[in-house]
Amino acid sequence: MNSIHLDGYHKFRDKYFKDNQNLFDELSRGQKPHTMIITCSDSRVAPTKILSARPGELFIARNIGNIVPPYETTQGATQSAIEYAVNALKVDHLVILGHSSCGACAHLYHEKTEEDENVELSHVEDWLTFSYPAKNESMLECFADSSKNRAEVTEKNNIRLSIQRLMTYPYIIEALENKTLELHGWWYNIGTGELEAYDYGTKKFEKVK
């Protein structure tokens, strides 16, 4: 194991854990996160760091491209995590957190080369078919306005698509109608550290101030 992991562990045990013993005593008896975040597996996106969250506050599900599959699709890890967060943990907020320089969104436009023949990505290819509607919408949007950044447009449309997909989950609809849950779409700029939130009124992403 790389020494950096063990060094980090020792720092955690010797400092953070000891300084927050009461918190961990409480967490050992159960969890009650207020927010679920569905984000990308990308190593550069760290929700707990971005939000300065303490252990126990965020219920996080990661997958390639922060994708929410349609409700009717065969149940998998992402759907199971959503179901548990909303129905069992009763989270107050559900956030789709996308980001800049997203490899999954970029791969939607990738044209295979001879070098790709030796790279096995069949599961990735199948998974990314869920984002095709976002790709198609983004291509039309960029054809209409060539000044737009196709990568960023696709990343943001992919977030919007995942929010729309959540609206196919019956228990999500019920929670929204009962005003026990709020849905959010956030785009994180890795280079600047800024967050943009989707505004349902303007249908645009606005910088979080």
C-alpha cells in the first residue's frame, strides 16, 4: 500500500478522530445525513471537501458521469442508493453534482482509434448510453450557437437529464409533493473551485454566491 495512505490514516487517527471522539461515538450508533449527493467517480471531485462537511452529513453515491438511470431500468447500485436515501434515511436534499473536464461526457464524442482496440471499456460504453439524450441536446444547442463550449454544455445538460430522470421515480414524486425533499443540480468548476446551481426558473446554471 502506498505510504501516503498510511500517513493519512495515522493523521486521521491521531488528530481528527481524537478531536471528534463525541461525533464518532454518535455516528457509531447510526447515521442521519441531511443530503444525498450523486456525483462522478472522478478523483478530483470531493463533495465533503467542497462543502466542508463533517462525517455523517452527506450520503454519497458515485458512478461514471453522475448518471441517474430511468426508474424502469434494471435495479442497480445507483437506484438502490437513491431508494435507501429517500425512503429509509429520509434525506432533505438530493443533489446531482457534475463537474468540469468530465471524462464521461467527453467520451460521448470520442471516436475510436487503433490504440483503443487494446482498452476494454465495454461496460463504460453501455453505461454512457444513458447520457445520449444529453449529448443529442448539447449538439443541437452548439449547432445553434457555435460560441458555446460543447464540453460544459454537455456536462450541464447531463445534470439536467439526471434531475429529469429522478422525476420518473414514484417515491421521489411523492416526497416532492409532500415537500419533504428538494432536488438540486450543481456544476463544479475544478479549475476555479466555483459551484453553479441550476435555477428552475431561468433554466440556467447560476454561480453560487
